[in-house]
Amino acid sequence: MNVTDLKKQDIAKITSLKKFDKRFMNRLMDLGIYESAEVTLLNVLAFDKLYLIEVDDIEICLRKEDALNIEVKKWSIYLLVTRM
């Protein structure tokens, strides 16, 4: 599953960024996108070509090509309730 598979307001945990080259992965990590980070899909824009996500209270817009390469695991409702 990747970011493009999420629906609006879905919360997921990033499981892999291995499809990126090291330089781009470092840029993502500078923005707070790293393995095990919690990500929320806020909106899909521009005819499904841009994905607005939130990571650590920071909103970031990703191109679809990049969002496809961020593998995630969707949080279950049980985990969300027990986390609070």
C-alpha cells in the first residue's frame, strides 16, 4: 500500500522509502518524511496528480510519482483509540 491508496483523513505509518535514491530520500527526511513517521492524507489535488499530506503538523504536497514510492501501513481504528 502507498500514499495514493489512502483516502482523505486516513492515517498511516510510513513503512518504506527504499524506492528513492539516497539524495531525494535525504530531502524527504529533512521535511520529516521518514520510515515509521505518521502521515495523514489531507487532500488530493490537480486531477489526482498532487497529494497533500501532513507529517508532524507540517503540510507537504507530493507529486503522484513520489507518493507512489512511499509505502505505508494504514492505522487500524483499534490502534487510534488505544493511542489516545
